[in-house]
Amino acid sequence: MWRRLINLIQSLKTYGDLSPDLRLRQRVNSALRDRPFYGSRAWYKTFWQPLEVSSEIAEFVYQQMEVYSGLMSAHLLPSDRLIEDLNLPLVCWFDWEANLCDDFYDRFGVDISHCFDLHHLSTVKELVVFLNHQLLSVNYS
């Protein structure tokens, strides 16, 4: 009985460390609202088609970033810095990067867990281009 109670208390203590900072998420979303709205198709055509990024990759990032971060993808720009502007490590659950790798594998059959490192990617553009490159490298090998 005591063990279960101690586990519950420990879980409650670590929950705050592992969960997103909802106030910060709200502040980031508030700043994003002042920008133009891009539906997923317009987001692709405006930013990613000129860079020859796969529409599937753009759609994946558009959908999944909102799932992981709670941020409105419709307002994200390629120049947004992942850590400094969007605060991804703070607005996402602690395991979002592992989830991204799992979801990428489930969707495209490509394992990126060995090479994905958020700290080597600065912007949304770098993230999208990285994922596109991972998909292309498998398709051409």
C-alpha cells in the first residue's frame, strides 16, 4: 500500500517536469495569431514547393507539429527558430522527439531515430528539409 502511495507522489512530482509549459505555449500561440493563416495546401505551395520538398513531408510536419507542440501550424514560417522562437522543448511533452521519430517511421517507413537531433536544427525550414532529405535518401538508395 505504501509503495503505491509513494509511486503516486513521485509521479505527481515529475509530472511538472515532463509536461508542457501551457502558459508559454499560450504566449507563443498568441504571438503566432498576428501572422497570416496558411491552410496546409497553401503552406506547402508557398514555402515548400519552391524548395522541392515533398508534399507528404510538408503535410506531415504541418499536422504533427501541432500535435506535439499545441502550436498553430497554420501560422508557422520557415524562419521560425525551433528553440528560441517556438520554445519546442518547453511547449511539448518531454518525449515529443521520440514520438516524431516513431510517427515518421510509421508514416514513411524510415527510421530517423539515429540521426534526429533537435539541437542540430535551428528553424522550421531546417526541420522540414532534414525530414525531406531522410525520405529522399531512402527512396534513392
